[in-house]
Amino acid sequence: TLPEYYADTPVAFFYIETIVVAIFTFEFVTRFLTTPSYKKFILGALNWIDLLSILPYYVELIVPGGPGLAWVRVLRLARVFRIFKLGRYQEGFTLFYLTFRGSLTTLALGICFLTLGMVIFSSFMFYAEQTYAHFDDDEEQWTYNDDTILGGEKSFFQSIPHTFWWCIVTMTTVGYGDT
């Protein structure tokens, strides 16, 4: 997400992307040329997703870089939706979808409770940690008090959102087998 991390992407990624897009383009054009009904093909939602997942590559080849091409990078995310096409070919995928759909209410309730617990216990942990820390105005961070074991070191929990990760890992791990 930061320019310094994607400015010097290896050339191998470009070649891999070119090969994959060429295969997808060949498959898309072949399906278009051999379709019995062009009207159904053009109106098919999955065909539009395929087109939107191929098109950004060619747009960036024609107009390289540029600040106005951020929308093209967003269109590249349409490639993820190609996975839905597997449902037509895999009986197991269909079974998984039906199971997931049937359990959606229970899953949503579990995620709701996990989120609620995360907010509550992260808040508790943050405020419990801050009883042994002070805010250092010079470094603009929470630092442990000098009379503690970690005296003078930066606190592990700088804010409640920083504490979310600790809380999620704590609530979702099973442990190492100790009872």
C-alpha cells in the first residue's frame, strides 16, 4: 500500500501476470466466439466479471502509471469473483455454499459475540496496562513506569485498537495443550 513497497516490484511478477492474463483472455475470447447466443453471453454477469478482471491489465499497458488510474487497480479485484464460476463444476463447492448459507445466522452471531468480547476485553486490558504506564509527551507514546519490570520501555498496548490483536489471538487460540 505504500509506494516504497511496490515501486520496485520484480519483473518476474509482470511476466507471471502477463501469462495468466493471456490465458484468461484466450479463454474469454474462445468462449465469446463459440457461444450459441451472443445475447445471453453479453447479459451474463460472470462474463462481465471476467471482462472487468482482464481489462485493467490492458488499460495499464496502454496508459502506464498515472494518478488517474487508481480505479483500474480497484477493477483488478474483480478477479476474485472468478471463484464463483467453480460452483458450476464442483458438487462439493455447492454443498459448501449450502452449508455456509444454512449456518450464516449462527456464524454472524458468533462473529458478533467475538467482536463484542474483543472491544470489552481490549478496553479492560488497555486500561489495566496503563495503570503501570505513563504517556511520554516527548515520544508521544505510552511508556512503562520506572518502578516496573519493564521500566522505561514502550508499552505493548498503545491504544485500544492496538490491543484488539492481543485480544483476538487470546480468544481464538486453543493453547499448547496445557490444562
